[in-house]
Amino acid sequence: METTSPKFFCFVLMPFHKSFDDIYQLGIKDSCNEVNAYCERVDEQFFEERMTDRIYNQIAKADLVIADMTGKNPNVFYEVGYAHALNKPTILLTQKSEDIPFDLKDYPHIIYDGSIQNIKSELPKRIQWYMEHQNEKAFLKNDLEILIDGKTLKDNKLIIERIAPLKYLDFTIHNKSLKYYAPEEYQVAVIFEGILQISKHNEHLHRYTPLEKGKNLNIIPTWNAIYPNGYEVITLHFQMPPEEGIIIYDFEIRIYTLSNELSFNFNLKIKPNPKTKTKHITSSLL
């Protein structure tokens, strides 16, 4: 049955060099044609505005952005950052894993080792998945949820209270969907003022990236799958500084999946231990 609906639009970001022509024409563009998606690079289009404005315009209009990160091209990296800021579905490709910077290692890549066949074996099915789920964005954003103390983190910031000294905090990821998440299909990060300590087999792991305003993005290793309607409990180990009075920390938990980036916020309120305070006062009076 014929339709007048516009084709699914894939906008491609990659270095403009002749060495990438076959990668684009025979790998990326043929992959889009295989699943009946429309594919273009900006150098194939006619326009009057500045090229950068045209690229931003096409990223905003695209149903899916496909970006080749090979060679760590700064223009491509900047454009991918813009696509991520718009929460635009994005598929990343690279010829070698060494070209994936630390800040993007938690996003899934197609590593094709210079082989067009490697692109064509993987890219069409990923494009097809986005085409089939393009009208289910609300579902995609809500298939995972975070619970702390049995309470679901929602838009309004939940206040979690603990008594000092605080050594660990548990939170639970609940998979509300019928989708199976393998360990390599999701990544968890926690953003707050401190640095978390993650332990596995008596090995202490510290993976964090300093952010603005004194916060750190702490990467949490994912070792277990999350089954449909299943749960995964994650324990955060940290040491809070010994301070007087009530301290409130601003927390954000991020979950990166193959199709989305989810964000959950809450405040952690640390209250002084009344027993410790009583002992301190008693000893000072003796």
C-alpha cells in the first residue's frame, strides 16, 4: 500500500574527506536504503544559510542522527553534542575503539574496523529498531524507574533522609517493560559533589569525570542483566565529610541505554546522630 507520509530521515555527521566516501555511500547510505529510510549529508543539500546553521537545522529535523566519530574530528564531536542536547536519537560509528573519548565510552558504538560489511551487518537493524519505535518515545522514557526506600523518584525532588555517619546508600532500578537489558546495554552514572567507591572482588574502582560547579560524574559498573519486570539493586559506597549540623546533597542518577538517556534527581539529607552528639556533650562536661 502506497503512502504519502515522509520517509524516516537519517542525517549523517562525518568528516568531509574522500577517504570516507565509500563508507558513506556503500555503508551508511546503503544501510538506510535497505530499510527504506531517507539518508543525507549536508554536502548533498542545496541551501543559502551558513553551513553550521544548516547542520543544526537538519539535526533538529532528523528522526535519527548517524555519526562517524573516526579520527576524533572536532566538528563531528561538536555536532554530536548538539544532537545529544536535543535528546535526538543517535547512532555512533567508529573505525577503531581508540577514537572513542572517555565522555562517550558509555554510549554504544558500531566499531567497523574499516569494513563496509561490518557496517551493513549492524547498522540496518539499529535503524529499523528506531523506525519501529519512533512513536513510542514516552514509553522509552518510562521503561526504567528508580526506587529508594520503596519510593519512586519522580519530577518533584524526593528528599531521602539518613543519619550520620553515612557509609552506603542503596537504590533499585526497576524495569517496567518487557525488554531485556543485558549488562552491556545500559550504563549507570551518579552525579554529586563527592567521589564514589565501587568494590568488586576486593578491588576498588574509581571512575569519575569532574563537572562544573564542583560536581563529579561517577560511572557505576554494570555487572548484571535486568530482566522484564525485574529489579537491580545498586549500592553506593562513600565517605561523607565529618560536618556539624544538617547537610543536604543534590544527587542525579543517569541511566544510558541503547535508545535513550534517563535522568532521576533527589536530595540526600544527612542529619547528625543524636547519640554521637550526646556522648560528645557528656564527655565535655566531665
